[in-house]
Amino acid sequence: MGEVRDLRSRRGVPPPLLDDEVVLTAERTTPRQARHWVMRAVAGAGVGGASNQVIELLTGELVTNAVIHGPAGEPVRVAVRVDGYVVRVAVTDRGGGVPQVRHPEPTAASGRGMALVEALSTVWGSARLPDGGTTVWFEVDTEE
């Protein structure tokens, strides 16, 4: 006889709590590594579908900014927290920049990352750290 599966919907049951981080080195491949790590982490916590894809995309945008605007070869810390239906990703680097939402010309090669974060996240923000670094974070409510 085959395996018996529970076919009831998991809707209404929040994903389990996840609180984890990874430290990567700021280099060209770091955004891809971070995206894949976060995607697997939140999927393991029960977050899938479009929410997982949005979280992956926004993580890539924040880590790309950390690599481009932060010091090369320095650590980039990516933290992910799943608390109920809210997923929070925070990216910390040793750069001193402050993220800005820009609206570049359609033909511009870059500059849309923070506009995507603003449009697709539930909320986002940034904080300057006492050591001169910066943390940029976003939250996605996966129940919306």
C-alpha cells in the first residue's frame, strides 16, 4: 500500500520560525550565492511560490548593492528571519552608503534595485552602524 498523505491545506498555519545568517565575501558571485542560500532557507521554513521568488529577487538586489557600493573583498552578512508569515532579510556591509530609491530613465543600465525593493516588499529600511557599516533590510508578508 502507498504512503498516506495529508491533503488538507496548510493555509492558516504560519511557517515555523527561522533565524539564520551567512557571511560571504563581497565579490562578483556573492549576489547569486546569497539568493540561492536565502531561497533554500525560506523554502525549508515552508515559504514557497511567488513569495519565495520575490524574496530571492530582493535579496539579490540588496546584496548586489552591497557588493557594488561596499568595500571589495570585505564581508557581507545576509540574515534571514521567518516569524509567522513575515520574512525579513537584512544585508550588512562595511560600506557607509545610504540606499536611495531612484527612478532612472528606461534606457539606463542600472539604478532600479531599490525601486524594486520599495515596490515589492511590505516594508524596508536601513541603518548606519557604529562601525561605519550599513544594514539594509526588507520584509515580505507572505500571507498577502
